[in-house]
Amino acid sequence: MTDRIQVLEQEIDRLRDEIDRVDSYAMSIHKVLWSILPPLLRDHEKADRLHDAMKFDADRYEELEDHPERAKPNERKEDYEVGNQLYHHLAMMNVWPGVHPVEAADKVIQHARTKPRSFRSDG
């Protein structure tokens, strides 16, 4: 039984390492997007079309976060999470026409106060 437990503990450690690598990779993608998108999109002639698509993701994420019972079959709020984050980040960077960056930042702060993010525990 002890050998089996050791094997399972090793597998858990391996999976944690893999999750950490994938998480790090995803965060590096976010950093790149957050760095290059604002100057590319600001004042772009089609920024309003992209705004509408990303606003949909942000609104849908928030709706499913507040009302998970409204999800369609096989729909998860996580499907919209990246679009939600990117939409709000770009709003705070003054990319979206007609969206004031201070108001966008206030909304993010208010959301953070009412919906604290939970983090994975390694313990």
C-alpha cells in the first residue's frame, strides 16, 4: 500500500508541475496580448466591431458567474473568461470608443470587491 501511495504522490507532483507550466505559458500569452493589442487597436477603424464581440464575452461571463443556472448545455463561464479579462483590460487602456477608462477601472474594482478570486491551493 505504501508503494502505491508513493506512486500516487509522485503522479500528483508531476501533474502540479505540468499545471504550473501550462499556467505560466497562458500568462505569458496574456502579457504579450496586453502589450501589443492596445497600440494596434486604439483608433483602429474596426475597433468598434471587435469591441462588440469582446463585450459579448465579458457580459456572458459575468452573467454566468452571477447566474450559473442560465448556462446552456456544455457552456461554462470559463469559456468566456479570457475575453472578459481582455475586454476590461483594453477598456482600462482606453482602446474602446465610447468607453471611459476610469469607469472601466471602477467596474473592475467593484467586481473584485464583490467576487473575490479563489486560487488553487497546493496544500
